[in-house]
Amino acid sequence: MIFTSDLPYRELVPAFEAQLGRYDHPIGEQLVRDQATWSDAEATIGRMQGPHGMMIFFRIDLGPTASLKGQRRECTLYLIGNPLIATQIVAHDIRAGLLVPFGVQIYSDGGNAMISYNRPSSALASLGNAEIDKIGQGLDAKIETVIKAIV
């Protein structure tokens, strides 16, 4: 899916990130080391969520490296999702771990800033599991809510 924004790239990136929480990798690792109960893990990870129940796992700014070739490029990649939701998905089919979290790209085509993403339900549908399909549709709704809040 691709959405065009009226915001310039430099404003769209922070606006997007403001709608998401951030997964704290050291805290997640500590939960595992401590063998936390699931309810403790849910509470701790739940506090990492943004206002729409999603968070950034990883952020990669490709623009500076891509600009080294001589043409200025603006492009940031994200892996976003929610480990509590991902846990539900992989409980049904471990192969889904390749599909969640999912990719989002913010870039500029020289004028407009765009948000592009891999639609979770489309990717998860390849597994042929009705329960996973429902969860994937819920993820679609979450990312659409994030985007509607900013574009």
C-alpha cells in the first residue's frame, strides 16, 4: 500500500514515529533472562505500545548512504508490529515469524513524501490459516489508523 502525504519528508518521519511506541530490546531480553510470567511480559511490553497498539522494532535511515552516489535520497525503513500480537500469530504457525513484524518505508519521490508498507493480511494469507487471517486484518486496521492520523 502507498499513501501520499502533504507533509514533507522531514516532517512526516517524526509524525509517523510519534504514532508508534518503541520496542525496548534490552528490556525484552531481560524478560527472557528472568523467565518472566506471561502476564508480566504482557504488562511490560504493553507499556511500549504507541497509541494505536504498534511499535517500532527497528529503524534504518537509508537516505545518507543512498545519497553518496550523487543524488539526494530520502528514505527510512521500519520494522513495526507488536510482539504480543506476533506471539499470537506464531502460536498458530511458526512460519509467520518471517512476516511479522512487517515493513514500512517513508520516502520522498523528489516532491511528495510517501508511506509504503507490506500489508500484513496479504502476507499472512499465504499461510492459509483463518485465525491468522483475522489477526492480519487487525494489523491492517492498526497501520491504517496510524497512517490516517498523519496523512
